[in-house]
Amino acid sequence: MATPTNSYFGPLFVVDGVITNYTSLQDAVNPADVEDITILKDASSTAIYGSRAAQGVIVVTTRRGKTGRTFVNLNMQYGAIQPVRAIRFMNTTELIGFMDKQMQRYWEQTPSIQAQFPNVNDFVRSGAHTTTRTRTTTSTGKTPSTATVISGTPS
């Protein structure tokens, strides 16, 4: 049995006439450089681009240079990420009390669990429930971004 070399089953991206292997439009081209986007989703796209176009084709045309004056546009952004407030976490005793209250509510609101575990303490000790843990980010960071556009206009 042959194994597929590409497990991506989305649309085919064509940028300025070149077939790409990108799975996302953001990976294929900078949004500031896009002049036109055409979506082909019928049998003609398969006729033009082959079986890879079975899920459609996204044809992207980027901006072209023009004769005349040249303009350079530089866009720079910089930001800092800093937590707004300190987060107070529960200690072990508070967490156990909180979980006991939640499990009791869950047991009280679910008749099928009450039938299986006549006592709420049996349910809590059984391990039949699951817990979800959420990670909270409290670190600081930097967000630099730079974009340069060189363009020309007709004289």
C-alpha cells in the first residue's frame, strides 16, 4: 500500500502562477502584498491544475512595480506584554474544598451518577470524574513587527 506524501486535503494555493505547497494563505504571501484573489472551485480548476485542485484553487496575484516615482513605506511596531495583575492561586486546602463542592454539585445534578454511586463520597473516591487544568501565562514579553513596502506610481 502506498503512503501519501502530502496529507493536506485543503485548497491548492497558486501565487503569481506558481503552485505552492502552503496549507495557509498567511504562509504563502504577506497580506500587504496581495493585489487580487480568485477562488476556483469547479471542474475547470481540476482540468487546469490536476487532481491536487480537487478541493478548489486559490489564485493569488501580488502587487507589481510600476514606472514613475519610487516610494518606500516602512511600518514598525513594538509592544510589550506585561501582566495587568497578580493572580492568586488556591492553596491545597482551598482547592480540595472547592473540588469537593463541585463534585457534590455534579453528583446532585446527574441522576445516572446517583444510581451508580448512591453516596457522593463513593463518587469522589472512585476517580470516575475528570479534572481540567488550565495554564495561566504570567510572563512578560516583547512583540516586534516590521514591514517594508517599496512601490512606484505612474508619472
